[in-house]
Amino acid sequence: MSRILGLVLAGVLAVGVVVAIVASLSGTFAPRQVVRVQGVIGSEKQPFFQDPAVQAVFQRNGLDVRVDTAGSREMATSVDLSRYDFAFPAGAPAALKIKTDHKAKATYEPFYTPMAIATFRPIAQLLVANHIATDEGGHYSFDVQAYLALVKKNARWTDLAGNTAYPAGKSVLLTSTDYRTSNSAAMYLSIASYVANGGNVVTDDATARRVTPLVAPLFLRQGFAASSTEEPFQDYLSIGIGKTPMVVVYEAQFLALQASHDRALTSDMVLMYPTPTVLSKHTLVPLKPNGDRVGRLLQTDPDLQRLAARYGFHTADPGTFNAYLKAQGVAAPPQLVNVIEPPAYDQLETMITGVEQLAKDGGTP
Amino acid sequence: MSRLLATLLAGLLGAAVACSTGGTTAGTSGTTLNVLAGSELKDIEPLLPDLQRATGYQLKLTYVGSLDGAERIVNGDHSQLAWFSSAKYLSLLPGGAERIAAQEKIMLSPVVMGVKHSVAARFGWTNNPNVTWSDIAARARAGELHFGMTNPAASNSGFVALVGVAEAFAKTGAALDAGTIDPGPLKDFFSGQALTAGSSGFLATAYVQSQDTLDGMINYESILLSLDQGSQLREKLDLVYPKDGIATADYPLLLLDRSQRDAFDKVTAWLRRPEIQTRIMQSTNRRPALPEVKPDSRFPSQVLVELPFPGSLDVVNRLIAVYLDQARPPAHAIFVLDTSGSMQGSRLDSLKRALLNLTGGDTTITGQFARFRQREEITIILFNSSVYQTRDFTVNDTSSSSPDLAAIRSYVNTFQAGGGTAIYDAVYAAYQVAGRAMATQPNRLYSIVLMTDGENNVGRDSSRFLADYHRLPENARAVRTFAVLFGEASPAQLQQVADTTGGTVFDGRTASLSQVFKDISGYQ
């Protein structure tokens, strides 16, 4: 009996395989040959690439895009890129490094997002009362210079005046990702080094070395940090104020949840923008011809641009982004004026290895 | 009809494709994914049939300790997935972060202290959000609080608690660095430790057995809540969440085999579905990781300040070493070793190797933590037809040139096989050794390891042993015997000794004696 069933099933399976092969050959399901394209991307873009609507646009254009995730600096240094058709880090410095190393002809910047800080309203108000943040109506701006002064004296939350909101004995620190691997931490380092350098982008190695000990405590005092930006943001959402009272995020991560009216976001959760801030320009570096097709599509396909807006990314055409947010009943994010450029890859590298060395030499300076 | 057929075909085709992907074995009803997992995830097993129905993937969990698991992953374990209470230690190990192709948090449980209700009430700790680790240390130092905690070198809950306590005492507000580890207050705190264990689950079982002589234990909130909901406790435990900070286990599911990305995405998507998150919360008492599923009323609503985790392996390893060598109550390990005739040859060689590894021969990470530690007393009882030799050693110097370790090594190298197997006489002798030692050194943590490769064939029989055991003084009777099955030993005889004394049985037939002795060190 079971043997008969087995035979029947085997037969059915064989028919199924034939049907599938015939179907794909005759083009019933796909207009033309679909090629598989393998990319390595920053983890923050993974939900976008996994979206069936995004996959459908790629499929329509003959591409089956599969992605692995890695930190931006890992992509520029340790990841074996020969396996991939494109690399898509979250920041320009790593992308330019990859472009140079792999002699890529072009890069694509289909979308960008400013760096922001996700926090909780009581924390933001406490910072306002202590002149570290200002209430801009709808969002807050975060004074990086005032913050660096707090970190310099290793202020605890309990040291802040009038603090009943968060009487924790731990240091006042932004939670970031691992400075050694992740783009959002490199963007945070870009901001901090600009401020520590008296309001100038670090453009040479001597300055980078001088600034390093000033910014190192921002990272070393945190101890263990995650390698992907999604992780501390998830901690912010699920564990909350006890673990991550303030976390460095991409504005897009927050906006995407707002626009989809995600229940994870409570009314207490608010955004602060560091002053100054930097834009994280998601930059695709094609490594093989099929990777180039992905980059071009992302930049030019109106559907993909619209879908990118769903994930909170500012698109090449600002109209697409603003129209989407408006349709979702979400206020447009502020027009940021105090935006700086990140240092070049080599100077970032000097600072990162410098912080690493300080960590090895016995921790917090 | 034709639609039904199409669905059926699509399903079968999908199964065929899934079965053909690399590194997995096709089961009768889906694809098996091997998962290296922490032992406390046994409580997830009831969910797995539903997961398989929904995703087509059968998770096959192999249980190991967290540190052991991290080491195996770095050394290239072939499991497709791993699932431990934390991935932080693994991420810090050289080559560890690279092994994690993806990770997704599944559930949360803070490590906290459960204190007997009457004791907590006496200290004013019941529902008191202001208790600190220093308050707990003060009660421990005063001899008013005796608690259990797992060995931080073997189990994550003990490790996380150690980090929390050390950080709270360092009072820097920042992550611990090597210079801020202060052994003084750690000694105060751990002077109250009266029970150790190699896993959080065993700790809970051991606590239940010894609950009359203990005041509480440090463990996962989930385990403490489950005990409180059950009927094994004579007195409920009040949960204390120290104000200066706690650490939360976040149970990330880890993808090790990149080719299983699709499987990983499907499995994590299912585990993070709101209704599954709710089910996990209800059946395991762990908090949901999905932010839209809010923790229900079984969890207190107070804000739990999370302590930072050290950022370097060096700091972590130094902290564990400070715990083992200075802070914890020192161990007195009694080894009862069978040198009967059947041990002749390779068996005796494996026994010698296992002991030599504990004196420094094993240079792996887990091997280094499993070594004999400073201040440790070791008694080796050799038996065949009778107990014929008992030798005591004290380890003060643990350096590679240590004369203390050299003495143990040269003694081990004299072992010779011959004669019969007087198991019960030998174990009883170990209890007499423990009883005598306790009279002068009551604050050590005592344990007995019984290794035999045969059945008892001379001397006391089991009923005489049990009668004699039950006449021992209470403190000696509380010493657990960890029995190692080897060769032709009787599982039933060893299980009885382990069950009677609150110990457990380790299988030296399927794992090497070296591995078993290393695992047992987590319980000593």
C-alpha cells in the first residue's frame, strides 16, 4: 500500500518537475531568461531587498537579486567580493574605497538618509532642560559639542539636573554599532571628529591621529557593540529605554516604521537630529555587468524609487519621497541645514585603527 | 480540482528543491536543519512540530554549553544554525563574528536574582525597585544570603551575572575594562555562593533539591518564573531586579551556513510572528523580542537598566579568571577513579590524559577555564577491589611551571591497572573524605566525580551503600556525585548514585573522558 503511494507520489513529482520546466521554457511565468545576481549589502537595506514588490520589479527586468549582508568596512576590507555582482554599502567612503580597489567604472547613489538619534520623549526633554538638545517642534536637535563635553567628564544620567525620568547610574552615551565594522558607526565618528576638530572635516592623517583620543571614549565606553544597525534599533524597540535610551540610527529606519504605522513605534519614541549631521549616501558599486544593471534600475526605475521611499529613504527625486510620506499621513522630515561631509576613507581608517589601538592598550582614555 | 492539483504539484516541487539544497538531509516530511543550541532551549521543542508544518523545516537541536558551543562554532562546526542565549562571547572570539552570516533575536530573558519570599521580606526586598548588587553583596558577606549561580566559564546566566556584578562594583558607568575589575567586592558577593552548576537548567534542579539550605539563586527570569508557577518549591522566590543594572539574554538565532539563507529567513519569520511570540511568552516565560507584542502582566513593568557588555575578549577572560581564582568559594574536588584490571591499556591512558588536561594539557579556551584553579583542593581516590590509595593536593600556583600541578601530573603518571571493582566502598570513602574536610573548611564547594568502567563486584553492595549514605551528616550527604559511565559500567548503578546524591551521569562512552572531565569542571 505504502509502496503504491510512494510510486504515485514519485510519478506526481516527476510530472511536477516536467510541468515546471515546460512552464519556464515556454515563458508562461517569466518573460525571458532570469539571471541570478548576487549582492552584498548593508543590513539596513535587507528589508527593502526582501520585499516581494521589489523582487517583482527585478524579476520583471530579468534579474533574480539575492543578497548577503555585511558591514560597510567589512565590505571594503575582509569580505571576498569575487562572489558578488555588486556591493552596496550604506556610506560613500567605503563605496569609493571598493570602487578604487575593484576598478569599478561607475557608482550609483539611488537613495540617501541622514543620520539621526532615536530616543524617548522623557529623555529628549531631559536633554533640553540640560541644554544638550533643543525642541524644534516635532523633532529635536542634539548638540554634539555639548554632548562631547558631557562624555569628556564621563557624566552619568544621574548627574543631569532635574533627572527623574531616567535615574540610571550608567554613563550618558549614544548607543552605536561597532566602529570597526559598521557604516552607521563610521558616520557617527565622522560627526564627532568634525566637532572635535573645531568644526572642520578631518582631511589629513596627522589631524586624524590628534582627534582619535577625543572621540575614542564615545565607542570604547559602550563596550560590546553590534555589527549591524538593525540590532541596536531592535533593542530600542523591544527592550527599550533601559537598554538603549539613545541610539544612532538612519532616519530611514524610523520613518519606515512611522509610515507603515508599525505598532512597534510608541508615541513616546521620537527622533533627534545631531547638529551637525551627515548624510549616509547608499552607494552601489557594480563589480560585474549584472551588478551594473541592478544599480541602474535602482536609480532610474520609478517603481523602485517609490518602493525605496516606503523604507524611509530619500530618493533621487524628492517628490517621490515627500508624496509617499504625505499619503501615509506622516510629516515630512525637517530640511537639515547643518550637514557636513564625512572624511575620506583613509582618514576614517586612521581614526578607526587608532581607536582600536587605544582599546588594546588598556581601554578607555 | 485542477487548482488543487497545481497546489499539490507546487508543494511537491518546492519540497524537492528544498531537499536538494546543500548541507542538509532530506527527512520524510521536510528538510532537517541542525542547530547547535543552549540546553535551556529544550522548552522550545514543543513548538518545533508546528514550525515544521508551517515552514517545512525540521530543527534538530544538539545541546551544548554556551562557551563550548562558541568554541565549536569558531572551530568550524557544521551545524547550519546555532541558537544560544547570547552571541556576544562568540562575536568577541577571533573568527567568531565572521561565522555569523545572519542573526535575529527571538526572545528575551534578563538574568536576575530569585530570593525566598520570607528572606526577601526580612531584607525589605519584596517589590523593591531600589535594591542594588551592593545590597546583595552586603547580605552575602554577612552570611545572611546563600545562593546558587552557574559557573560563568560554562554557562551564560552565571557569566552575565558576573559581568553585571563586576560592572556595578566598578562604578564607572561604562563598560568594564581590565583595569576596573576589583576582586574585593566580588569576593564579598560570591562568599554567599553555596551552589554552582554547569547549566542553568541543572542549577534550577539542584536548587529544588537543596532548597532548604539555600536562600535563592541567580538565574534567568524565565526559569525563576516557571519555578514559581510550579509546585516544586516549598517557598516561592521573589524576583529582585537590581537597580544598578542587569543583563538580558536575547536568544539570537544564528545562521552559520550561508547557503541556508532562505531557510533561516523562513524560520525566523515564523518564530517572530506575533501569535508565535505570544505563545513563546506563555509557554516559556520569556519576553517577546517582537516589539509589537507587549510583555504581559507576569513581568514587572519597571524599567530595567541594562548594563553594557565588555567590548574585548581580554576583559571577559580576565574577569572569568578573577572569578575562578579569587572570587568564588574555592572548590574541593574529589575524584574516585577505577583502576581495575579492565582499565588496562587505552582506557587508563584516556583517564590519565583527561586528568593531565586539567593540569594544563588542554590549551583550548574551554580547556583553560576547566583547569584546576588557584586555592583548589583535589583528592584522588584510587580503587580496584578496594580503596587502595587516597592522595590530597592543593593548587596555589597555576602557572605552567607550577610545582603544585607538577605533583598532580607525576602522580597521575604512576596509575596502574589491576584487580576488581569496589564502586560503593570507594564512593563511600569519598563521602568520608568530604565529611572530614567540611569540619575544618565548611565554605568550600564540594563535589565527587566517580569514574568506573565496570559493575560493582566486590565490597559494599548498593543497598548497604544507600543505608550508610543516609547515616552521613547532612552537609556531607549534600555533596553531589557526578558519575562517568565508561566501558562496561552499569548505567543503572551509576544513575542511582547520581539520583540519590543530586548529581548527574555523564557518558564517557560516547564522548571522550577528556571532554567529560572538562564538562564536569563546570559543576565543581
